Amino acid sequence: MFNVNNAKGPVSWILLMVGIAITVLYLVFAEPLITTFYIGTDTFADAMYDYDMYFVLASLMSIVVWIFAVLYYWVIDQIKLSSFVWWMLFGIFTAAIVPFIFFYYPLGVFLEENWNFEIDLINLAIISLPFTLVYYFLISFCIKSFSTNCSTRPF
């Protein structure tokens, strides 16, 4: 579990606060960040904005990324998992779950309104992959110093 005895001075706490700040900034700027890389049709963008999907999807992505990072560094934290391969597998699991969320959650909402945005949602799910991997890397870097056995991963 989370162990403050592993903290390497104030730098560990600063990095943890940076990870939290990255999450807050991503939640605040999710809509312009996502629309920068995928604009889609105007109808799709308006529907995403009207239903506040950008914030909801950013929140769900943040939850998944933090869960897998915390699982790797604080909950499981085993010596046998302290390798780049295991860290990358946790990142791949994260990158596999988030696109499904980015596709199926809005799909359910939009189907209730009889809107067909499947192609736009597929493209949005593909765009979520690099966001997820970068986000997972940043959060991993920020929380790894509190780990007992995995503090040298990803590098």
C-alpha cells in the first residue's frame, strides 16, 4: 500500500502534487485538447459539448490511469513485477480500456437521442490512445517514488 516511508525527501511529495496538478489541468482543458487533435463533424462536436462529454471522458480516463498506476506502484508493488515489461503491460491494459470507454459511453448517450456518431466515436477512441499512454507515463513518473519495489520503473 501507499507508504510514506519510501518518500525520498520533499521531491517525492512535489512530484505527487505535480501528478495531481496534471490531472486537474487535463480535466480543465480536456475539451480544447481533445478537439485540437480530433475536430470531427460540427454536429458531433456540438453534441459532445452540449452533453459535457469531454469532461466526463477526461474524468473516466483519469480514473482508469490513476487506478492502474496505483495498482502497479502501491497496491501490488512486488519485486517480481519490478520490470519494464510489467510496467508496460499495465500501460497497455490502461490503453486498452480507455478507448472502449471513449467509444461506448458516448455511444450509449447518443443512441438514446437517436444520433449516429459511430464513425466519429471510433476516431475519438483512436485519438485517446496517445493521450492515455502519455498520461500514464506522466502519472507513473510522479508517483513511483512512493513505491517499495517498483520505484525504478519505467526507467
